[in-house]
Amino acid sequence: MTVRKNQASLTADEKRRFVAAVLELKRSGRYDAFVTTHNAFILADTDSGERTGHRSPSFLPWHRRFLLEFERALQEVDATVALPYWDWSTDRSIRSSLWAPDFLGGTGRSLDGRVMDGPFAASTGDWRISVRVDGRTFLRRSLGGAVRELPTRAEVDSVLAMATYDMAPWNSASDGFRNHLEGWRGVNLHNRVHVWVGGQMATGVSPNDPVFWLHHAYVDKLWADWQRRHPGSGYVPAAGTPDVVDLGETMKPWNDVRPSELLDHTTFYTFDAA
């Protein structure tokens, strides 16, 4: 059984293996396919039309499947690798070990946001941005540039306390746990982290930055935490809802998995801490 660990507790060898597997997916071309998929759904998901990966109840199960696909790809390279998660409510500093040169590298230079150190810096020649929103081919970040503070633990707890998963109108205007976690309302958790990192993370091609996977692995863990706190509350809507994915409907682009089949993460992996 795969165990997803807090990135802060990874050994040097676990970091090295994760980075090596990510670089191999990039070299083979498989990595960019994930970036393309995510960007397509960012562009297609709208509040007034069909929405699957974002602005909708299926935000959480869609990304759970997306992360599973990526984790399985990593494990085809190295069976020992699991997706780590970044608890940004605790590791809130640009000096966190997450941003060290032996792991993800640090923030970008002030001139153009270009990441200058670590295995994903352009200078290594191993991380050319191919699926992009402009002509720049290098990884960019601006940690803490657009928003100064990452979410706090108190803010996380306030969202975990919400007893209802989601509600009409089932988009970015909805109340409930999903939308407050996604960040369109309230204290803004998930969306704020994307903007805090900046660079490609603040765009539809956010998976170009490998921290995307660690960020979403933590969002996924928060969903699991919420489920334990509210065992009587579940995924909604159940059926007959236009433009969104009901509990028993299949999700694009896979068309072979339903939210109902992704509610229990322990079928696929566990976390190192509840």
C-alpha cells in the first residue's frame, strides 16, 4: 500500500528518488501530457456551463484521480516513490526545506521569476516548459509575491468544520466545504496557495511546477480529514444535476470512474498521519 508522507519528513533518498522519477517522466514526454490535461479543464470549466475539474463538486474526486494517474506513472519509473504532501499551514516560509536546492529549488529571481537553483531550474537543461501560456520556457516562481501569507492552521480548521460538502448553485458561488477549500469563497485555501507560489502555479499550466502535486496531495488529505470529521455528510449532488458530475456519473477525461468510486482513499493509499 502506498503511503503518502509529509514532505518535511522525507529522507534525502526519498527526495532524490521522487525528483529522479519526475525528471524521467519529463524526459519521456509523459509529464507534459498531465500539464495539457489540467490546462484543458481549467479553460473549459465555467460557472455557467459544464464544469468537472474546477468550480464544481467534482473538484476533489477529479483531482484525486488526476493525482493517482500521476503517482502510478511515477511508480512505473520507481516503485518506491509515493506522492509527498506539502502542509502549507505549517511549512509557511520560503526557507522551508521544500524549497531547498536538493528538492524543489527556491523562488525565482526578481527580474523575470526564473528559478535559479534546484533540479528544475532552466540551467540544468532538464526542465523546459513546453506547455505554456507565453513564450517563456523556464520554470517561474514568486514565493509570497502576490499574496504574503499562506493559509493558517486556524483557517484550515474553520473550513474543516463545515458540515455540508457542497450546495447549489454548484459552482464558485456555492457555500460549503468544497468551495471554501477550493478557495472561491471564505478564507481561500487551495487557490491562495497557487497564487502564493506564483509563476506557472498561478496559471492553468500549474502542473509545470512540481510543487503542484505536493500542494494537491495536501488538499486531498484535507478532504480525507473532513470525511473523518463528518461521517454523516457525503458527496453531493446525487443525481439529475445539469452541468456538474453527480455521485454516480463518470468523469471526463477518463470516462471510467465516478465520484462514488473515489470517496475512500484507503483503497489506493494511506497518509502517514490522520
